[in-house]
Amino acid sequence: MRSALTGAGWQICGEALDGKEAIQQAAALKPDLVILDVSMPNMGGFEAAREILRTNAETKVLIFTMHESRQIRVETEAIGVHGIAVKSAPLSSLLATIESILRPS
């Protein structure tokens, strides 16, 4: 993912190993976008997304998941997440989703 993002011209300002670290990184770095895996150690992506959106109003959040399901969609909408990307989809789909979140038309 890192090489696809940088190859598309996006700058990666930080990486986190778990949800708690993602919250800390988002608070310190104030990125335009945070990509969170639903299944992360110590704190999952949904819980981390709630906190990041609560404390970093300008930061957009994208959930990256293995499975696209109605339950995931309902949860992300309830939290206020800006987009969902499915891991099994082509990387071009992830890049298009990021583009639509950061540069809406």
C-alpha cells in the first residue's frame, strides 16, 4: 500500500501498529487522511475512527477492510467515516476512493 500511495503522489506522514497509536499519530501529525484497518491490535479501526473524528475535525478517515458488508457500512456511517476500501479490490479502487475523499468534485 505504501508504494501505491507514494507512487500516486500521496505523502505518508506516519504509520501506526494499532488503534491507540493511530489516535496518537493523528493528534500529533494532523494528517489530511487516516486509513484504518477494521482489525487492528489493542483497539480496532472503528473505535480509533470515533476518537480521531472526535478530536481531529479536519482529518478524514478511510476504513480499510477485508469484507464489505452491510454491517460495516452501517457502522462506518454511524461513526461518520468518510469512505471504505476493500482489501481485495484493485489498488486503483483504493486510490480512487482516496481521491474522492480528499478532492471531492
